[in-house]
Amino acid sequence: MSFSSEVKKELLRQYSSKKHCQLAEIAAMLCSAGAFRTVGGRVHIIFAAENEKVADKYIRLLELAAGIHATATHTSQLQQNHKPSCLALLTEAEDVKKISSMLPIMPVGGASRQTYISVSSETGQASGGAGSETCQTGYGAADAQTAGLQHICLADGGLLVKSCCRRAFLRGAFLTAGSMSNPKKSYHFEIVCWGSEWAQQIKGQFRHFSLDAKVVSRKNHEIVYLKEGEQIVDALNIMGAHTALMDLENVRIIKEMRNDINRRVNCETANINKTVHAAYRQQGAIRFLQQRGVVPRLSRQLQEIALLRMEHPEATIQELGTMCSPQVGKSGVNHRLRKLEEAAKQMGYEKGATAHADEEAAKQMGYAGRTEE
């Protein structure tokens, strides 16, 4: 099972005890995958879910919040991304009118909300005729047999005043149209929206919790997404997926530890390489002076450091300082080695002539840099 499926499995078990939160979650589900449809002058509300469990939760929320009993139908004709869908239908006029009056929902591009919900409880017909209009963009989950659908949107933000309702709203949106990548590979959280109006509403709810959600167009949809691991953790916490949150945090900790170790190894490797290259450069200068019999005529301190460097090519500057008698600090050792290199240079020693040989010698010592994962 994918990580995204695990998150949804956990969210499917989350039921708020407050009616206003239940309504907020229903509203998000309907706005994500619901539609108004007019059949013979009667207005129906259709909810199409790719996941049967999501449809079951939608039906259960309707029962808890409004006492409405919807029917679920499995169909192979209606498909989402070529996967079988589950339809939850509200066809009774009283049920349609009740849920429309409880939720601030309206058809996209249709009549005003007040006109649309004035459905006759006796005939079930839309008095304003808004339901007779055909959505030009089409319902994202439907094929040709579901023509005449109109997307549902929130008419206002009156339903999303409290933070608990906003949390339930985002939970419903993710359950219906959201997904996550495997955090072991990358951090990506997204909710697919049928249009910019719906995408901006979801983005606004994330912004309420100080999450910097972005919107990007992909094919015929708008995608609200989060890319930062820390923000995705916050999003899971907001929706109530606490087990998934801990799993994601564990992955983040392991990845951060691995990257920290790699950075330290790279730093140590770079320091070792730097020491090795400097040592071979210094040895080249000292060897040049020895060949010309200059070393015995140098001061005792320079003779000492020249001998130590030739005997200990892999030693660091600090280690060379502790070998001196008396001991010398790093600055003192550096000063003496620079004096030796300057003396060799004055006598015609060219560092460039031996640079390639020094590099090859350093490689033979087995010091190779590593790259961070």
C-alpha cells in the first residue's frame, strides 16, 4: 500500500463529533467530486469517488450531520483516471433541498445560491432554471454519459469560520482528490482541483494555517501543492493523520541524519585531500633544496621541519608542530614551510611542473572525494 493510501486510510477513520465540522467535510467532498445534475427537471446531487471507502464516509457524514440517507452505486461506465468509480446519489427533492440549505454550496456559473436552493419539495424542480444549464468544462470524473453536470463550489466562507471546520474541510478535500508521494523518495503533497476558483479556496484554507501552498496548472486541472517536508508534516497534523505524521517525521530524521553524515564525511575528505596535496607540494620543494645541497646550510628550525615533513608526508600541520622540539603551533609550522617553499622558488623551483605528479601521488594514497547524496 502506498504512503498516500495509508494517509487516507487513517483519515477515513476520523469523524468529528461536531455537526458544523461534519458539514465542512461534506462541503469539501462535494466541491472536489460532486456535481448538480438536472434529470427531467429534477435536481440531483452526485458524488463520484474513486475509492469506495471515501463514498462510504460521505454517506455516513450525511447521516450524522443531516439525517439524509444516500445510495451508493458501483459502475464501470463512470471512470476516474480509468479506474472504477463509486457514485453516491441524492435524488429525493427533500434531501437535495435540505443539504443545499445546510451547506453554502451553489453550481459553478449557475444562478445565485438563493435561486438555486428554492427547489420545490413537491416537484423537485429548480425554480430558477439554473440546473438546466450544462457545464461547458464537463465534470472531471465523468464520461459522455454524465453530460449536464455542474461543478459545486462554496458560495461564501460562512461555513469555515472555526479552525476545527477548516481542518475537516481540508481533510475532506484530500480524501476526495489528494495524494502524496513516498517521503523516502521525495516530499510532495497535492490536491487536484477542477478549476482555479476551487483551487484558490483550498489554498486560502492552507494559508489560514500559515502553510505556503502553491497552485500550478496541469492539463485541465489546477493543482494545490506543498513541497517542503516540514509543511507537509503540518498539513498531516491539521487533517488529523497523526500516525502518518510520525512515519513521515521518522523518514525525515533518517534522511537528515544521513545527509549530515555525508556532509561531515565530505568535509573531512576535503580536509584530508587538502593536507595531502599541501604535503606533496612541500615535499617537492624540500626535495629540490636537498638535491642542491641547500638544506644543511639552513637554520636548525628549517632543517628540523624539512626532515619531519619528509619523514611524515601524511601528518597535519598540528601533528608536525607537536613533533618539533620544542613544540611549535600551527602558525609557526606554516611559517617555516612557507620559508622552505620560498627558498626553493628563488632557486628556480616551479610548483606547476610537479603539480600533476603531486596530484597523482595524492590519488595513490587512496584519498578520493565523495559526493553528498
